[in-house]
Amino acid sequence: MGELGSAGQGFYSRVRELVLGSDNPFTLAAEQGREAGAFLARLAGDDLDRLGRLASFDIPTLGFNLALYLRSHGLEDAAAGVEAEARSLWQMEGQAAGGLLGPDNSWSGSLEALAAHVRQRGAGSLSCHNFFRWTPSPGPAVAGLPRPVLNSDPISLADLSGYRSQRSLVIDNTLSFLEGKTANNLLLYGDRGTGKSATVKAVCREYADRGLRLLELRKEDMGELPAILEFTASRGLKFIVFIDDLSFEILDDSFTGLKALLEGGVEGRPPNTLIYATSNRRHLVREHHTDRPGGTGDAAIIDTMQEQLSLSDRFGLTVFFTTPSQEEYLDIACFIAERRGLVPDGKFRENALRWEKWFNGRSPRTALQFVAWLSGAKPFPWD
């Protein structure tokens, strides 16, 4: 939501926006697909009518009243001018309203339409934002909560090139989840810069209008998982809990907790929640030389290795992102350049290959960095 009085937003639109984004017993019931009940519906309708009358007392309404006053004093030309301005503003507000909670109807009459809107988009901040980050509890008396990411990564599926089979697996699993079918927690692992995180964010953005929300959890806050699941279980939308760059240095409580959640724990994962994680490590736990058996049949060391492997095995689906071949890397670079309106010339491929040798090796991230430099029309380091 914009701030009150932000440029281009009238008072009417602001009140309407706050109502559509309200988190209250009626909207929560609607989000979960429950009947609100006659008493709660009547209270919500009364509140809507009051808010509708409040929203209507805005600049256009003042203009109409001023026009009446001017006309009553014989100032017809001035009244007509003020009235025309007020009507223009009123029409702009009505167009912004898009039909729901419009300026020309009783807001209580939109109660069923509002409930349908909330069932699709969610209540409160869930209706206004698609990406969230979990904020841990600052103390035992205060619960953690999701906070909207106001400047989220704008990446979309149309921006991605290559890795078609990997992306299809993520999309198909996500669609099964949204359709209420069996779906898996996902582990996306592979070489750095290959688009693992971008794929998750792009897929979640693609299906946000179908009630999907991304909730990012930092790996240092893994202890918050029970609180997160308690929150998602209480809501009516679908959530991807996203853990980026997941890895563990040691087998600690957060490792054990995630392992139990993925499979085998007493408290199951809510049906409206999946976990998608990315990692550069297939086995997620840093392996030390001392963890490997030295040919002595040390049972304790073998048990440690099995424990390290057990977490990644509990993700229902593992998607592997490999370093692209030279041709794949060049194709990705050309795709990104064309998306930015650039036309690759005869030196493009040569410079792209030099760039990956000078800097971070072949990857979609390197291709993006190369095109970004090229877009700035700066000389290359080797020129």
C-alpha cells in the first residue's frame, strides 16, 4: 500500500484500499472459505456502509457542495466550472475502484463480492503483497510475524532462459500444490549463479494471482519454523516457505528440526505449505575429512555420514542445476541482451566468453553481469 496522501491517490481510493487490505474476523473467515455467520456479516456490512460514507466525503463531494452554494448565489458559470472539475475527479475515483466498493453503491451491498475477493487474494497484507520475509520474535512475549517485501525482485518466468527441464519440474510441482494435489518439498541445488533462487521467485510471482505467497526464512532463523507453520496453518492461501542457500556447518537443532518437519516428525506440515530450498551442496552439511571412514569400519563415522545425507533425501523432489555449456551460456547472454533491447553484434560472443574467463565462470548470473556492463556502454577491462 502507498502512504496516506501519496501522489495520485485520492482520499476515496485510500479508504477503499485500507478496507480491501483489512485483516479482521470477517476477512479471515472469507480467506479460509468459512461462512461468517449472520451476526458477523451484519456487523461487517454496517462497518462497510460507515466507511463508504466516510470515503465519499472527499474532494469531489466538497466540489459538488461548493457548486450548489455558488449556484444558490447566482454564480452559475463558477458553479458549472467547479462541478465539472468535481465530476472529473469523481469519475477518476470510480475507474480506480474497478467496480468493487465503487463510489456509486452502498458498500454493504458488496459484502459477498468482498468475500470472494478476499478468498482469492487473501486478507490484510497478504492481499497487497506477494513476497514476505519472516521476522523472528524479539522475545518470549512477542510472536514473530511475516513482513511484506516492499521492493521484491521483479524476476518473471519470461526473464529466464535455459534450464527448461529444471524449471518445468518446479512449475509442475507448484501447480499440483495449487490444485490441491499431492506435491513435494523441493531442494534446488547445483553450481552458483545458475538461477535456482530466480526460478523459485519467478514461479511464485507467476502464480501469485492464484493465491500463492512466498515467505522467505533466513537459515539463521530456522528455529522459527514452528511459528511459521502455526501462522500458515491459520490462513487460507498457499505458502512456499523459501530457504535460500541452505547449508549446515554442524548437525545442530535447526538441522534436526527441519529434518523432522520434512518427514517423520510428530507435527506435520500444514497442507497449504511447502518448503522450497536452494543450496550449492547436494548433502547440505559441510563434510570434513574426519567424517569419512578410513577403512577401519568405524560405525560411528558411518552413522555420521548417513545422518548428513538424510536431510537432502527427505526433500520429495531434488532439482539439479549444472554449469551451462559454452553454447548454452552464450544463448543465455543473447537472450538477456535481446530482452534489454540490445542487438548482439559480431563482437558480442567473443566479449561474452572473455568476460566469463575474467570473472565468475560460465553461469546465467555471469551472463547477466556481462549484459549489464554492456548496457552501460563502458569499455571492457581488456580493451
